[in-house]
Amino acid sequence: MVQEEDYLQETVPSHVEENQVLAAMPRRQKLRYEGDHYTPKWVRYTGHLKEGYCDSCQPGKWLQLKNSAYWYHKQFYHGISSVSGKSFMKPLEQRMGKGDMIEGLCHQCHRFLPACNGKKKNNYMLWYRHAHKVSI
């Protein structure tokens, strides 16, 4: 027969479990300034497990902050600078390159560079990588 004390010990979470539950609870984070599209509005966990919520994704997704997953994702999937918090400049012009490649004219270096693969028209990772280099 289960004693009441044994039952309570099994059902009441320990302080460690309570802390884990609290850490997993999403909490609002202050933006660096109004119009900052890089800083996550929502975070959860702490320390090396801390995650930021990408609200640019549909549906949104949680990405680790400590291992730069959030940084990489926002910059190279959504084209949002971690430095300025704003979107990278789009190409001044676009043209078809070799094969399925779409090239973009850079406002900084004034050259046509690979912007995206024609098969994945909305994937501008190549362009965002270049924009990141010339914006620093």
C-alpha cells in the first residue's frame, strides 16, 4: 500500500525540476532599440542552453544563442544584420547568371555576385553572406 508521504514525494517536483520548468518558460527580452529586428523578443532557458525565438519564421522556431545558431539563422536565412538589427540591402539589380544562378548587383562593391539559386528563388543565403561581409 502506498503511503501518503511516498505519494507526495513522487508527485511534488524537486527544486531542480521546478527551476528547469521556470527556465523553460518563455520570457520577454528587451530590444536594443525600437525597430531592432535581430534581437529575439522571446527567450527561454539560461546560460549555454539559452534559446531565442525566431518570429521571422512561419511558424516560429527556437534556436540556441550560445552556439550561434540564432545568429547564423537570422543573418543568412532572413538577411537581418546582427550589428544594425536591420535587413541587409537587396541587390540594386538582378540578372540571370550561369545555369540557374541569379546574380545581384552589390551597392558596395558594384559587382554582380551570385545571389540565389534559380531552383530556390526565395533562398538568398549567398547574397546575405556577401552583404554581411561588405557591411562590417
